[in-house]
Amino acid sequence: MAIDTQVAEIEVETSKAIAAASDEAGLEAIRVAELGKKGRLSLLMRELGGMTPEQRQVAGPALNGVKDRLTTAISARKAELELVAINKRLQSEREDLTLPPRPEPVGALHPVMQVFEELAAIFADMGFAVAEGPDIEDDFHNFTALNFPPGHPARETHDTFFLKPDVSGAKKVLRTHTSPVQIRTMVNQKPPIRVIAPGRVFRKDWDATHTPMFHQIEGLVVDKQVHMGHLKSCLTEAFSRFFEVATAQTRFRPHFFPFTEPSAEMDMRCDRSGAEIKVGEGNDWLEILGCGMVHPNVLRSCGIDPEEYQGFAFGLGVDRLAMLKYGMPDLRPYFEADVDWIKHYGFKPWLLPTVTGGLS
């Protein structure tokens, strides 16, 4: 068969095969079979060397022309198949925007957790780190290291939840405050120290303003030059930010705590004349927290020389602080798992409070 006839047949057959190819893999098989090293066109081109010059002048351009046309046809068909594949994928992966929206989640961030986040943001801005410790404590960390004398009422069963004695006869307790976290921090970390200790605590109380499990945040600063002025300035600034008032007026009243000396309770000026307590105005005072300078005995118990270092500490009840800021009249619904209550008082969990962007 003459070479020009073979070339024409190859072009017709291959063009039909290209047009009928249903996917890229089939198209590639056609290209290899016709244009590859062992393809029909390549085999015909090898015969050019045995032809006369006159024959090569006819067969050469014919073979090259067919090869160019088939290559162009394959490229065009490949582009068509790629477009079909993309459209098919888009159809299978498309989002049906006519579907009804998903219902909003019922859950919300509890007000107590919101206050934790707000106070953590405030004190972090003031250079405090967050320290944590176990809920179950031993006598040393919960009482002895904090300068509680033997026979103190807090060591009795009417105040504190005691666990069964262990094999040595020692009785662990559910911690009555987060102060043991301060002890653990001072034992394991050299001054300067600046931490807050948030967490759950346990005492035998149950009424509108007391629950057997509640939440505290305590703060501790230990350094070589720390005094009561630093303590009051720190707390006044922190609670001005917390209650979101320009300047909070505060006062210290003398008090007694075993672990601080001198000790004080801090009040904030407020207005009690209406249905709500308004902080930062009026002529009334509201107790906020207890505080004082860390007792030298506490520093000694933790291996810190009170002749070289001194510090201040403070502690506050988060639950009642949440009541005060957000208007909950009773603590007990905090723990009743009432969906309507949490929808009313809860917060959106993804809106993290910041000092600059707003707390609540």
C-alpha cells in the first residue's frame, strides 16, 4: 500500500478515535499508539531513509502534516475532557444554598467562666501568669504552710470536707481555697513571682450566697520591694477595668487572715439606692475581697527568706462577683443545669474578652 494512502487512513482512524475518547487515560493511549516511538506514524517515518529523494519530498511533508494535525486534535480533546471533569466535580461538590440553616447551638459560656476569662485577661495585661493545682490537697499545703494554727476552725469537719485517712493515717481534704496553689508556686519557683490561681474550692455552706463548691481567684506577688501601696494600686486598677468604670474608689479595712500580716478587706464605692448596685458612684461601700502582705511564716514554709523578699496576696469569690456584675440574684441556679437560665445569662464562647476590645 502506498505511503500516502496509509497516512490518510491513519489520520481518519485516529481522528475518529480522538473524538470518541471518553477520558484522559483513553486519549493518552491513542497518542502513544499513533504518535509514540512505536506508533504507526513513527514506524512510517523510519521508512523515509529507504526512499528516493523524490518520494521523501512527498512523504515527509505528508507525515509531518498529519502528525501536527493529530497532535493539535489531541490537545484540543484533552482540554475538552479536562473541562468536563472539572464541571462534573463542581456538580458533585457544590453546596446547596437552598438548605435551611442549622439551628443555633443551645449551649453558652457560663457567667462564672466568663468572669474567669475577664479576670485572666485583666491580670495577664498586668503581667500575671496563671497557676493551677489539684482539687484534693494535703494538710501541709491547705493549712500548715499557710500559718493555720492547730485547732483553727477551718481544720474542723463542720467547715471542711475531709477524705478517708490513707494507710499512714493522714487525711486529705477538698481544698478550701486556691491558696495551696500559691504554696506550690513558691516552693517550686524562685522569686520574683507574679501569678493568679483560679479554680474550684469546697466548703460546707449552702444558701442563696454560699454553695458547697464555688470558685475563687487568688493572686500572689513576691519580690524584694513590694508593699501595701502596690497591692492597693494593683487591685484598684484591676477592678476599675473589671467593672468598666473610669476610676474605682476603694478602701482597705483592717482584718485578720492567718496567711497575711497586715491583712485587709477591700471595699469599693457604690450606690445601693436603686434596684441594682452601681459600682463607681454613690456613697455606699461594697466588700469585694480579702488581701494583705504575705506572712513571714508562709514565706519561710516555702523556703523563701522573709528578710530578703516580701509579697502581697489577695483572694476573691468569682461566683458572687459574677452575681454582682451580671445581676443574678441567687447562686444556687448556677448548678441546676437550667437551659433557659444559661440562655439568658450565658455568653457566646468564641467572644473572648480583652482589656482593649472590651470585657463583656
